[in-house]
Amino acid sequence: MGINNELPYGATPIDPEEAEGLIPSISTRAELNAFEALNIAEALGWAHGNRKNHRDLLSIETLRLLHKRMFNKTWRWAGAIRITEKSIGVAPHQILPCLRALTDDVKVWLDFGSYPPREISARFHHRLVQIHPFPNGNGRHARFATDLLCERQGWMLSEWGSTPSSAVERHRRCFLNLPWVLCRRFVSLRFVGFYACGKCKAEFVEQYIEVWLGR
């Protein structure tokens, strides 16, 4: 099966066991991308027309349901929490506790105005990707969930696709090659709450964040 061929840099390969959960008859990455895009398009209409999704977005159940609706016609494991180790993401046994901590944190940030709206959305997106709750589709799920959060709060949406693909790929490589650790302090150069170790090129970090936030 060629669905792991021509992966974008840093994308998570699909394990053989997970590949067995593929529903449609597909043999190439291009076919998979096209099919998933149609599945996600249906989920967009469902999510935007469902008030419960907005009200209960910051819950593990809704985040799982969102992933399930995005990929329910593509993967049998859509919405299921990951049980395998990946090159990115917390250990499987830590996923649910980390998701609960994330949703609780965001509720506190919103209640107390702990950060500006753009920073809250950036922190939410980054930690959701960092946790990597699902076998695949985590980046798209995190962007979708972040957009729903922004809609719910009446914030401006991030322009995820507004940057030329060549620039996105360049900054993606810089970002994925940096050793990151979480930090509770808001560091200089609009660092959205994360600290890169001294070996990192600060300008690469800033450029990636600019791309990430659609500035």
C-alpha cells in the first residue's frame, strides 16, 4: 500500500495495523488525501451547524467526536485515542490526562483573560498537536478545533492557508527540527509561550510563528 509514500516533511506515517482500518479502496497517498478532504468538508458543515459543538468544545468527548466526524468515512478508528507510539506526541497512556489538562487550562485562560485571544488560540493549537491524540489527522484536527474555538469566542480566524506552500514547507522543517519544551513564561519575540533551547535559531522560531498565526 502506497499511502505512506510522498508524505509531507515530518508527517506521521500510518502503521500497518492502522492502515488495516482504511474503509475505501485506496492505494495512493493522492487518493487518500482527496477522499479525506471530502470527508472533512462534510464535517465542516456538521460542526458549524451544531451549537453543542461550540458549547462543549473544550471537552475530551467533543474533541474525539470532531475527529470522528472528520474521518468517519475514511478510517474505522476515527475518533479513537491513539494506542501506538509515534515520532511526535505524548505516550499513549498520557493522552487522556494531557487532554483533560489542556481543556481545563483553556477554560481558566478564557475565564480569567490570562492571555490575549491570539495567544490562547496558539497555545491551544500547539498543545493539541503536541499531544497527538489520534493515529493520524492530528494537524487538521487541531486547526479545525482551533477555528471552532475562535468562532465560539468571536475571535478572528487564523489564515492557515494564506502563506505560499514553499515558505510553509521551509518553516515547517525549521519548526520540526527544533527541540521544544513547554514554558510557563511568555518569552520575547512573540514566542506564544514556548521556549526553544539555546541551540535553536530564534529567527526561525519567530518566522514559523508568523506563518503559524497567519500574520
